[in-house]
Amino acid sequence: MKKLLYTLLALLLIGLLITYLILFTEWGNKIIASYIEKKINPNERYLSVKTFKLRFNSLDFKAQANDDSTIILKGDFSLLKQSVDLNYHIDIKNLHSFKEWIPYPLRGAIITSGNIKGHRKALVIQGVSNVAQSHTAYNALLDDFKLSHLSLNAKDANLEDLLYLFNHPTYANAKVSLQADFNSLKPLEGHLILTANNALINNALINQMFHLNLKDTLVFSLSHSSDFKKNKAISDTTLTSPLANFTALKSEYLFSVLKLNAPYTLEIPNLAKLYTNHPLKGSLTLKGAIEQSPKLLKVSGHSSLLDGTLDFTLLNKDLKARFSNISTLKALDLFHYPKFFQSIADANLDYDFIAKQGVLKANLKNARFLKNAFSDFLYSISQFDITKEIYNDANLISQINQQRLLSDLSLKSPKTQLKIHNGLLDLNTKQMDMLMDVEILKFIFKMKLQGNMHQPKFSLILNEKAIQQNLQQGLKEILKNDTLKKGLDHLFKDDKLKEKLEKGLKGLF
């Protein structure tokens, strides 16, 4: 019996000695350091342990990554009491390198330092950081080494750096405040509030993304809050500025597939302040949804516009828009174009924002010309008032290439017919060059429309065929008119002469 006890005691002493040699000696610490490296680097060697010194009541640890990122832990450590009081310093050169340990794909550099104090069931971490060049303080509570609470308060963070940190384009720059409380990091659960005042828009990026022409400084304020639960974020975002107000409530972001779904409202109270390639007037309100993922951008929207409606879908670079029952008179006014035409229009637009090419097809109802230089010119050559004509058979097709439009226009009424084929309108130079085929009361001629679109020049073109057709039509009208025939009877008393004249006129046809 004594022999057995001595054997067990010897084995216990040997075990304690081995434990001591492994845990608390330089030789053993090297074994532990090697084990840590293998656990951290299962596939490739990225993080190496430079220092690992564990004693009965202290710990000195330093690890370094291939990009010179460093992690340092140093202070009191009691293995028997399972308690620590350690100071730490972490300097990460690129967060993307730690993507295997961070649930969200971050990038950029970060430095943080602080203190870890407590025991296994209640471990408190308090620290500060310069994330996004801010003054940030945070507190974390761990229960059995699992995060039970994290609070963060960041002041004067650069919005530009925060957007970069979370893999978003640098839409703007500002000093922002951030408050966050989380109960878990994997999966991410908690709440976040972000505010920014007097932020400056990145004109170059916004112009490129939304095809605008912003030049002046544009200031805005931002308010954002997110609730994180079950690997997704439910967010409310409000952006206000002198130019526009944007609201996205109850938007949803799925971390697993990096997908955003956001219903939105965009209000532009004064379109004249919107720096587009063409000056606008009036106001606009859009309501719709944004869907975004790594390979997809889909924006849909609806608006009550120009006494009608607008519905559109932007899929990456391709825009499809439908205009229903819009007023062409108000559309001309919107773009500061001459108000020469009035109708109710249904139109479809297909447009490629990258190639800047597209097609516009429109059907016009209850259309008529308003009194202007065009109607006056037609009246001067035909004594016909075209403003009294109503066109319900009217169609327009425009091929859009950059700032140039090639259009086919067809207008038909009981008394008139107007056609344009490949009429050119250059929106950049405001110049037009169009040839119009005109038929009024069966009189046929061509018109040239050239020059500045706001004050075009009109010219009449009559070829030999058109002159003959018009002469024939005029003589037909004479022979149909009883009053004119009586005049001929009075003018020519000689029946034979009258008969020869009538035969001669009829012979033209």
C-alpha cells in the first residue's frame, strides 16, 4: 500500500515538475509559443510570437505579424487564482489581414491600448483608440471569455476614414460622433448611433456616381442609427442639406452576403440648386428602394411628376424609366426650353449611364402647337393656323448619344401631317438641324429648322415635284368651287374658250 502511495506521489511530483517546466521556464515557454503560432496560423504563417514569458505572477507577451502589426501584453497574471491585471498595446497596420478573426471585412490601420483586469467569470477591458483619427474610449465585459457587453464612445472621428474602414466609398468628410453598445460581436448584436454636422460632400465622387456637375461646396448633416441582431443590421438614416433631404428608414443589411435593402425618400425642394448638365426648375420627391451587394446596385423609384407619374429602375449602369400622362408643356418648362408645344405624353426611356447612350420613345395625346415663331411662319406661307389643330396620332423616337439626339417625329391630324426624320438636337451647343415634311390641306412642302433651339431659323424648301403637286391641288380646289366657276363664266363669255380652259386645266391632272 505504501509503495502505491509513493508511486502516486512520485507521479504527481513529476507532473507538477513537467507543468512547471512547460509553463514557467524559458524552455517551456518556447513550446507554448510554438503551439500558439500553430493555432493562430492553421494554413500559413502570418503571426509569430516574439516574446512569451509566463511566471507564477506575471506575463510578458509580444506577437508580430508579417506587416509589422504588433500585439503586446504585460502585467500581473495568476494561474492559480485565474486572475489578471494586464496592460496591452495593439498596433494593427491593416485590419484586412485579420479577416479570419473579424466578422466584418474591415480595412485600414488602428492603434489601441488599455488594461485587462479581473477573472474568468468577470473580465473587464478598458481602453482608448485612435480609430479614424478619433478620441475613442471603450469598455468591455467578458463572462467566461465571451463578450457580454461592449460600450464605445468616439469623438471627432473622420467620416472619410470611417467609410474607408468599412469598405465604403468616401462620399464625404466630416467630424462625427459615434456611440455604440454591443452584447455580442459574433454574431453582432447591439445598437449604434452616428451623427455628423457640417459635413462636406466629395464633389468628384458624387458627380461620377450620379452624373451631376457639383462645383460649389455642399454642406450636410447626417443622423444614423442601427440595431444589430441575427447577423443583420436594421438602420435609420437621415441626411439633410440645402440641396436635398434623404431618408432611409428600416433599411436592412445582411452581413452574411453583404447585401443592403433600403427603402428611401429623396426630396429636392428646388431643382435649380441641383448642379446638373442642364438647368432645371421646380421640385422633386422620389420614393423607392435601394438594393446593393458586391456585384449589384439596383435603385427603383416613383414620383408624381409633371402632372403625371415617373417610375424607374436603375440596374447597375442601365436605367429604365416610364413616364405616364405627363404634361409636355411642364416638361419644357422644367428644362427651360421654349414652350411651343402642349400634350399629354406616355414615354419609355432606356439609358446606359456608362456609354451615355439610350432611346426615348413617346406617344403624345391631345397634342397641339402653341403660338410661336414656328406657327407664325407656317401661317405666313399657308394662311393656315396650325395652333387650332389637335393631334392624337403623334409619336416621337429619339436616339440619345452623349449630348446629341437624333429624333423621328410624326404628327397627324385631319388637315395636317408633319414628319421629321433624323432631326438633330445638340444639348451641349443648343443647336438644332432638322428637315420637316409638311402637308397642310394636301399642300406639300419641306421646312428647314436650324440654329439655336431657343430661336431657330425656318426656311421653306420647294422642289419641282412639290410645286407641281401644289399647283394641281390648287386647280382642283378651283374647279370644285362653284363661286369660282361662276366667276369664270362671267369672265369668259365665249363658251368655246371656257370649255378649252376647263379642258386644259383638267389636262394637268
